[in-house]
Amino acid sequence: MGCDGGTIPKRHELVKGPKKVEKVDKNAELAAKWKYCALSQEKLRRPIVSCELGRLYNKDAIIEYLLDKSAERPNAEAVAHIRGIKDIKELNLTDNPEWEGERRTTKGDRYEDIHCGMFICPVVGLEMNGKHRFCYLQTCGCVFSDRALKEVKTDICHKCGDLFKDDDLVVLNGTKEEVEKLREKMGEKRAKAKTKKSKKNKAAETVSTPSESKEDTQSPPVDVAGRSSLQNGDESSQSAVAGPSGSSTSSKDTKSSTASTTKRSIQDMEGKSEAFKSLFTTHSSAKRSKDQTSNWVTHTPYHF
């Protein structure tokens, strides 16, 4: 059937060979990693954060995920290791002056550079577009290229001046091997944090137990004192029943003793000066004479 009318079939039309493996476009792959959020697949916009594995996210998307983890998301596996806001770090990025972004209208009348990055290295000036290796510091969040860290070897951040160690460096959008190393490093770090918490809890328990034992040992004297006070109360009640006159005299004596101990005139103090004593109404200069005192009809609070 067919092949009539002078048509000549070709070999690839008659023989079916193995299917060609579809290759991923490198430009599209780089753009997806360095220009789009790994969770929401939206364009990266400030504030931009990164996890301990070096993936880039929009901070709004991460907060929405942490607020509602039960919601279905297409890339939920990319953030399964993020437990809270402490597992991410906001990046301190340097803008690329050549990046126009949405300000430029693509009309097709000029060349459009696909590899132009939104951010650059503040030391060397390399664009953060995936062609060069970039890292960020977990201490301050500043982002630098790997070339800058190799050329200028120092323990101080080039941008903000904070101290850092080699363990604080995290590679952004690294290879599979680098991601596996970062995952192992993350597991070790979390295990150390758990052991520290357990040690702190044990120390708190050991501190609380001796204090409780001290309270238990001090409780019997309190009971004895309470019993003695009760006994004294019984005796006082009995004495009150036996003789009310004796109780009244004892109460008067106690009142007089307390009054004598509490009341003390400032004018009798030897260490005070006359200028200080004259500030009070008990001083002789503050008292009025008989001529200055008013009649009882016009009695005022200033009458002494």
C-alpha cells in the first residue's frame, strides 16, 4: 500500500530505531536554579533566603510553608528538611548594575543576554548566574564567589567585617556530591544541638532536686514552730479567759514598748545639723507664739 505516484520512502520512515534521550537545556536549568524560587517556582525577589543545603527561596514562600505544612505543594520535597525559621538564613546580596529586570521591555529589537545575573560578587564582580561557584556565610548571610574567597584568604567577611570559619561556608546550588556533604554536615550539627539540650535539661534537673531536698529538710522545724505558736496561742487564750485584766495590762506594755522603739524625734538626733532640723514642724522656729495663734473659731491646720 502506498508508495505509488513516484514517491520514494526514506530509511528513517520505514525503520524505527531507538528513541533519542531528551537532553535538558542547560540555560533553562541554570535559570530555574538561580532566578526562581525552589519552592514556589516564582521569580526570586527580596528578601531571599537559603537553607543549609544551599537552595534559594523567597522568604514569603518559606513562611507560608511553615504556617501550613499540610497544604499540597509541587516541590514539598525541596523544603522537607526545613523545620523552622532558624533553619534558613536571609542573604545579603549585591545588586548587579547591568540588570534591568522588569524595567526593560522585550521588543526583540536588540540582543538579550540570558546569562545576565541579578546579583554579583562584591569583591571580584562575577555575576551570580550559575557559571561560577558562589557561597554564603551562615554567620552574616553575605554572598561571595569562590574565586574571591580563594584570592583573598581571610577570616573576616569582606562585606560586613564579621568573623567566620571554614565550616560556616555553604555552597549555593552545588552539585549532588556537594549537597550530600552539606546534608551530612547538617545532620551532625543537629545531633550536637540535641546532645547539648539533653545535657542542659539534666543539669537543670540536678539543680532542682537538691533544692527540693533542702525544702523537705527545712519543713519539720516549720511544723514545730507552728505547733509552738499554736501552743502559745492556747496559753494566751487560757490566760485571757483566766484574767482579762492581766491581758489588758500586757497589751498596754507591748504597745508602750513598740511606741518607744518606733517614735524618735528628729530634733533629738545629734548627727543632724540645725538647718536640716529646721525643715520639720517639730523645730522651735516652726512653732508659733501665743500672739500668733488664732482663735478657736478661726482654727486652721497651721495652729500648733
